[in-house]
Amino acid sequence: MAIVLATLLLTGCQTTPKPQSESEQPRERPWTLETFADVNVRRYELPGWEQLTPKQRVLAYYLTQAALCGRDILMDQNCQYNLSIRRILEGIYTSYTGNRQGAPWEQFYTYLKRVWFANGIHHFYAETKMAPGFPQAYFQELVENTPQEAFPQKFATKEEVLAYANPVLFDPTVAAKRVNKADGVDVVATSATNLYRNLTQKEVEKFYAAQKKAHKNDTHLAYGMNSQLVKQADGTIVERVWKVGGMYSAAIEQIVGWLEKAKTVAETPEQVVTLNSLIKFYQTGALEDFNQYCVDWMQDTAARIDFVNGFIEDYGDPLGSKCSWEGLVNYKDMEATQRMEVLSANAQWFEDNSPVDKKFKKEKVKGLTAKVIDVVQLGGDCYPMPPIGINLPNANWFRKEHGSKSVTIANLMYAYDKASEGNGFLEEFAYGPEEVARIRECGALASNVSTDLHECLGHGSGQLLKGVKDDALKNYTSTIEEARADLFSLYYIADPKMEELGILPSQEYAWAEYDTYMRNGLLTQISRLKPGEQIEEDHMRNRALIARWCYEKGKGGKVIEMASRDGKTYVKVNDYQALRGLVGQLLAEVQRVRSTGDFKAAKALVEGYGVAVDPELHKEVLARYQQLHIAPYGGFVNPLIEPVMQGDSIVDARVNYDVSLTEQMLYYSKNYSFLPCDN
Ligand code: ZN
């Protein structure tokens, strides 16, 4: 599971600056590079890169290449039109011979940047198709004044370009929504993702039920995780597996090539084993090989450099099985890792003392590997909007038997904090100066610890009852799973154990986190939605669910107040201990729902608390945001990792921070486009 950025990008809390060498941190460079539409583009740095050995840096370089080679896979998975549209837009951007000044060109350029940023034509959070923001007639002018050779070869004429692109860009009924998880509709037929073609939800479920049966209902296999399912013209259903020799082969072969090179400079024998088994999985596409790879990756803990590469998260599939391609390269942050190790070493204590019913607890919490990392490179679904924490592998049975690797990403959180200092957010939305002061003082460490708890203990806690399937909660699975991890974290951040273990100096840190969480869940996170929209994204739903449930249940005792002052709404927590009690109650219930696969209760929780938006409050929040000029979303450009050559061989690698979003995207499109427009 990926924990995506919750509130950090919206707060102005300060972190203790990390020691960074002069060469790594040219101080005049801004942390926020540009802002357009609803996003801030930032950069991040690699503290400690210079302390790695040259061999480790070369390894990181090879893995970086492997992380970039899957970019087009992700884009194509997101929607079948994405690669063609991106290439048409890039063709115009690089070769249009007309006027590049003024409003319509700026609108076109903004749209291209939004497509880059979203890895396709749909908004990354709302999942709805983004409106281009310029008229169709202008698009025609752009195409007509761009040389034919700038467009993908499959188009022989300008007319063909327009005939293809016009409906995709301008007809709101074409590919309207990427992932539709709405209740009561055919989520497959109404989603524009490219994971299924010409299929209904029933047909997909039937297909995989049969596949499961053919495998004697082996519950350890992630059926359908690495394939596209297509109904052909003759009515037969074909699974196109993503592997060497299968769908996306051209890109996967490149990835495998870089993984082979990485093997030559691997740090440990375990890392070689891991790389070998990943390569094997890419070659066979066999689900058993994926499981073996997960086992090997779990045991590969001694190396300083680590990576995620492959088909990982299932948020992009309305049915929650098929996995988006992602890549991420990182190295261990030695100091911060110590904190995680303390939590991890006490995992059993946390499990035993949680307010959850005993039968839903793990008797023995296994193999929790926790560390803090700094990211070297983001690719696929992690780029340009990365998670700030990761807990993998995802399968519940795997976690139970083998545990999981859990990480918090320090350098990205640091960059978020730096970029949001002094943007006025806290002063506008916090209830009063005391709350602001406490968040300034405690907020950053509290956020870090809360992420540690979510990833390191939350996801790994609890167990499903015998016979309950991983996906028993269907389209509510991710939201409930994230809620479970968040609640675990909120419950324990306020536990005296935090002081006892030396993790937090006092409970004040927990209360800072409570303020931030409730303010976000009850008030500010809806700034990310457009008027009329409901909450769709799993993490946002989970935060709304928790905050609103606690608000409702605590109403009698005024635990949380929605205070009004000068026509503005504020969230005020009156009784922190009582709030912790409510968090514990909800944790027990959410764990019960997950453990027993109580679909009805999951639906009632999510639909009842996590979806609706109060239009009046929404209007107010949007207006307050607008006046602050803060974009609600943030993402990153990667530093460029360049090889240092000696003759023909790569002997070291260096970091170049001097990149812009446009340069980077065009560079990637030029150097990492391995797939045709239609796959
Ligand atoms: Zn999570």
C-alpha cells in the first residue's frame, strides 16, 4: 500500500533541517519550481548521496534507468488514448510554427503539462477527464500548423490526427472517467482504464472465478494482477499478460536489461537473488514467480540501496486486482531508520494492546521490516506524485506469513515541508494562534511518526478470519484498509508508549497530529475537489470517514466542534482524550469489518461518512484557498542521475538538480518511449 500525502503539503510546519553538504544544496534554488492549474511542481534533493560508495551510486543509476523505462506502460494502462494524445500534444509543443504567445497557447501548454502530470488525460485524483481549456477550433489551428512528421506515424494526414484527437479531447462522453468506483454501476464498463476492453463487470468476475477454480482456488495467487483482459470481436475473452514476449514487451525488455546490469554491482547476494527473481517474473509473467519474487525481496534487507519495480498498486483497477506499473529507487536513511526499528521491535506490544477484538489480532506479528529512506528516483505510478510511505507487498496472506517491508520517505517529506513554509495555510485554517504554534513546534515530527505508525504497524496489524477473502469488501477494500492503518496510527501516536520508547517527547505531539488530521478530514481536503464533485479517491474517503465519524459520535460531548468565526468555519478539538477514545472505537469496528469481510458495514461506513460534500462548506473552503493562491496538489521532478564514465565503463554516478518539468518530460518522451501508440 502506498500512503499518499495527506496533509503535509497543506501545512506550513517546519522540520529540523537535515545536514546536507554544500555541493548537494545550492541554496538559491527554489523548492517550488512552478505552479499551474491545481498543482505545484517541486524538486527534491538526495541528502547523503555523497556518502554512498561509487559502486552503490552506479547501482542506483542502473535501477534508476529501470525505473524510467516503464513510463509508457503506466500511461497506456491508464487509458488507451494516452500515448497517442501525449505524442500529438508533444508534437505540437515542439514543432508548431504559429504564434507561441498569448492566452490560447498558454492554455494549450497548461493542458499538456496537466497530461504529463496526470500520466494521461484523466485527473489523477478526481479520475475524471480533464477539459483542455482551449477551444476545438484552436486545436485545429495548432494541428494544421504543425509538420506532419511531428505526429505519430500511425496518422498519415492532419485529418486523421484531428479525427482521432477531437472526440478524446472535446467530447465529454468519451472516456469520461478513468476509474469508476461508484456504488451500483458496472464499474468495469463505465471505467476508461485500459485494463479491460469491451467487457462487463460480470464477464470479468466470471473469467477470474474460472481461473481461480483452475488453480484449485489457490488463495495465494493474485489473479489478473499483470494483464489486460480483452473481449475480442468473436466474443472470446483473452488475457494479455504483461511480460517479455507479451503485452508491453518492448518496455519490459528494457527494464530487464537494466536489472541485469544492476546485478553486476549488487551489494549483497540476497540482492542478486531478488533481481534474478524479478527478471524471471518479467520473463514468465507467472503469478507463482511473483510470489517468489516477493519472498526474495522481503529477505533482501541488508543492502543500503533498494527499489520497487513492477506491477504493484491496484488503485487504478475499479475491481482492485490489476496493478499499475511503478518504479522507485531509494537508499536507507540511517539515522531516521532507528526510530522505525524501535517501533518494529515493539510490534507485538502494539498488536496485543490495541482496542481490537482478540480474534482479529495476529498472535504473532511477523517480519516487520521498517526503515526510513531517501528516494533517488521516481517512475511510473510514483511519478510525479509519489507516496510518502510504502508498505509492500500488498497481499494479506503474504503479510501474515512473511511480513512486509515498510518505509517512510524522508527526503520527499522534507521537500514538501520546505516548499510549503510560509504559504499562509495554517494562519487561515487553524483555529487559533495556539494551534498554529503547536503545529509549528510539533507538527513535522508528529507527521513523520504518524506515517511510521501507519506503514510500519498499521497495515501489518490484524488478521482476516479464516475463509474471508482479501477483496471481500470489493470497491471499499482500499478505503477500509487505509482507514484501518490511519486509525491504528492515530490511536497509538497518543499512547504513553510513545514517550516510554523515546519516539515522541510528549502527548502534545499527538494533539498536533489530531488537529491536523481532523482539520484536513472535516474541512480542508475538499479543496481538492471541483464544485459539484464528491469524494472519490480512497485515501481522501478514508480521512473523511474517520474525521466525520468521530465528529458525529462525539457531538453530544462536544469532542470536536465546527466553530464559526467571521463567517469562516474552523475545526476545534475540545477533548483530545475523548477523541482518542473514539478513534479506538472506530479502529475496533473497522478491523472487525475488514476481518470478517462485512461488505454491508463497509459500504455503510464509506458511503455514509466518506463520500458526500457539503456544497456550502465546499464553496467557502475553495474561496479561502483561492485567496491564498495555494495549489492543492504537489508533485516532483526527479533529479537527473548521470553516469560518470571512465573509458567505456560506468564508474560512478552524479546528481544534477538542474531540471524543469517540461525539459524532463520531453527528455523522458525522447529517451524512454519504447511502446507504440496502441498496444
Ligand atoms: Zn496505507
